[in-house]
Amino acid sequence: MKHYINNFNVTLQEALDADKEFTQLILDESATQKITDVLPYCFNQSSPEHYMRLTLQNMDGTTYEVIDICNDGGKLSIWRAGMEGTACVAWPAGTQVLCAATAASFRNDGGMAVIELTDAINYELNALEIDALNGLNQVLLPAIDESEDLPVVIINMKDGDEMLLEFKGIDTIDELPAFLNASRLEVGI
């Protein structure tokens, strides 16, 4: 579950390297306490049930990176970095740390992206390309003509992200296409 703190804006106390996943996020004691008061303890850092999405941003707001953190026994651990297509970069001490609405905050409101099958075909990959940036709920419409069965490849999705992808015109599990870089966790047909 994603947690938020309204109007949270502090600065980094220690620099962060570009490769920051599973490293500690060092904020002042008051800010750390404010987050750990809201964010339940994380028992599994590789896939936490509770996390907070933060934005690292330079002072003029021209460069930023979206990260997910969890509460590691009163310390803040960076679970995922470079979220929402942002680049993983090094950040100096003094960098702004914000808990603010991001593009995904608005995209995850239950809205659904509807995709024509012909628009999803990537001829270079010979596959149906589904872009996770289009939203967490997507519907793939059936082909008008009987086209060959193409496998599915999902792009712009990171470990831990989830998506509901519905295939219109499919009646049985045997009709589902192969997934090249994802797995089916649940099937409800």
C-alpha cells in the first residue's frame, strides 16, 4: 500500500549514488520520524507491503528522480529508484526530498486505457507491445480480422509494478497469448 504525507519537503543529509536501491535514505531526525510514524515497518524489503513514493529534486526543479522507500526498523530504505521513467542519478547532500503527487498518482485512479490491437503491434519484435506508462488498467481490443497470434511484451514496467491487462474477445485461458517478459499471476475468465 502506498502512503503519503501532505506538504512534505526536506533535504538530504547525505549524498546518494546513482545505484541507490536498497540503500539508506538519510534525512534529519524529525523528517525520518514523521515518515516512520506514517509508514508501517517493512518485513520484506525486496517486496514491501507498505511504501512511500518520494521525489528527489534539484533546487531549481529541472532535474528529478522518483523513488519508493520503506520503513526498515525506524530507518528509511530505498526500495526502488528511477520510478515512472525517471533516470537514476547521484544526488548531493542538500537535495530536496518531496512527497508530492506524481503522474502515476493521477493515472492510477481506476481509469482504463483502451488499445486497438493493430496499434499494439510492434513489427520489429513481432509482438504486441503494451506500454505500462499508459496506466495500470488496460484493455486490448480484438482484431477485426483473424490475425496471427502474437506474443505480448510489456515495456516501461519495473519489478514490483502491477498491471491489469484485459483481452477482449478471448473466451478461454487457452486463447491467451504468450508473455515474453511477464507472467500471469491470476486468471479470471
